[in-house]
Amino acid sequence: MTELKRLPLHALHDELGGKFVPFAGYDMPVQYAGGVMAEHLWCREKAGLFDVSHMGQVLLPVDQAGALEALVPVDVIGLGVGRQRYGLFTGENGGVLDDLMIARRQDDLFLVVNAACKAADIAHLQAHLTGVAPVEGRALLALQGPLAETALARLLPDVAAMRFMDVARMDWQGADLWLSRSGYTGEDGFEISVPGAAADGFARALLEMAEVAPIGLGARDSLRLEAGLPLYGQDLSEEISPIEARLGWAISKIRRADGARAGGFPGAVRILDEMANGAPRRRVGLRPEGRAPMRAGVPLFATAEGGVPIGLVTSGGFGPSVGGPVAMGLIDNNTPDGAMIYGELRGKRLPAVQVALPFYKQSYKR
């Protein structure tokens, strides 16, 4: 069995009473003493500190913007200095290889990719770009919640001027911090790349504040699910196109069929065709009736009795802020909007109502 990697702040998580689980090759804190429900609600009301150092951080030379744009259906060339954009690595079949964040800084491009995909992503980049530099020796923290700005501004007053998807570099006690006003919880907040040597002190300075608490992987998953945000490996995969995943908004206008730099990315033929003519499947929000959550892998049917599956649940669980089970599923696009769907749990088909995403209103500072 391969030994799990440890986060730079592993000792701090242990000190805080974190319970650890294996995730993407890392020994990750899944929750602390208060439990997932309390951590979820804390983040919705105050500010939660997440350690996401398992994710990949990569630097690229600015002159590689065009080469990167050839790998993603995103306007990278036109991305302004100090701004960040959500992107997708697409495959030749039109599926998604990974989703990522792309930041244009003064002197380089800074990417953040998923932990489980980072080795493949870096190899993919190195096969097509020059100057690819995986970042080593830095932690990545996320401070999320309506009081995130209040807390972080005590250490870094300039963050108050940042808008959603802004990026910046700031100094904290001699440490070079890389910040973005973004996250994956549906809340306002920041992601902060911190030099490894300064990470413990910076995290402790935040945790000393009354409104900040440590939050584990468990609540991170329920928060992003309520926010309707897809998780790579579940709601996104090499077989699921961005259009099926309802991420058409992530295809930059300039890369669409009528754009000035249309196509030219892997899988463009399928993706642009699905944009014009519809995809065979679509991601939907589901509110299962009753209290039983429908989790990933639950087959979905159009009727309570008989018939073949029309899809499956890709993410599901209990939504603490919603007060009931929530799920996202991938279903046959011929299924009428609003039609009742049935998930098969322990041999019984239970009803789930199609609803608009997100389940919980996002609160970004735009």
C-alpha cells in the first residue's frame, strides 16, 4: 500500500483534533470535533479555514498563454492582469480531463488543478507548453464565508478592495502570499497560497480570530454540493462533456462557433455541436423527497415501476443549510424538465423533484 502524503499543516490539524481520511493520495482532515454539520453551518454564517494544499499549483510563462489556450475552451490570451478564470482541460472526445483555475499575474500565469489529476495535468501541460513549473513548498489555504473578508483584512487590509475572481500578491510578515477572491463553497472568500515555512503561523493567526474555525473535507463537499458546483471524478469526467455538465458558460464567447478564435481546443467538434444542437445528457439538481439521501451511483428512472435507467446520481448527500437531502444527477436529455424522477435505494424507487441549481444562493462579492 502506497504511503499517504501529509499536508504541510498536518501537525496543526492533529492538534486541532482533526479526523483523517485518505483522499487523492493524501492524509486529509475530514472533520474536527464539532462534526461536519456544525462546520458546514459555521462556514455559511462566519468564516471557515480549509487546507487544500493537496491541490496542484503550477506556474507558466506569460508567453505560453496561446499554447495554454489551445488546451482549454477558454479565453486565456485576453485574460487581464490581476484576474482569474475558471477553465477546463478537454479531451479529444469532448470530455473533461480536469477543471482548473487560471490566473493572469503581472509576470506569469498561475494554475490551480485538482489533486487527483495534478500529475496527469502537469504531464499534459509539459507535452504542449514550455516552461511549465510545478510549485513546490507552498501550502494552499481557503478562507470562506460571509466574514472571510473581515477576518483576513485584519492581516491584509488590501483584500477588502478585491472583487470576485481578482488575484493579487501581498506580503505578510515577509512571506509572499498569492491570493484570489474565489473558492468552491458558494460563499465569498479567498484562496491563499502561502510559503510552507509561513503556513503554520498564518493559519494560526487566522484561527485566533473568533469568527474563524477549521473546516474539513466533509463540509467542503456538502458546501460545494449545495452551491451546485461540480466535483471532478463525479459530476465531471473524461466521458462527460462540458455541455452535458451544464458548463456552457465556461466556454468563452471568443472560443464559441461564432467567436473570433472559435474552436481549436481538444474536443471542439463535439462540444460546439452540443452547444448548437443539444447534448444527449444533462446535469440536473434533485431534491429527493423524504429524508433519505441519494448518493453518487444511485440509478435514476423516469417511472416508479419498470423501464430502463435514464441516468444516475453523480453527487448527493444531506444539505445542512437546505435542511434536507440534495443531489445532482446526469440524465437523458429527453427527460422533460420538471418531470418527477425516481432513484432506486435498497430496491425501492423513491421520488426526487428536479430543481434549479444552486440549492443555496451563492454570495460572491462582484
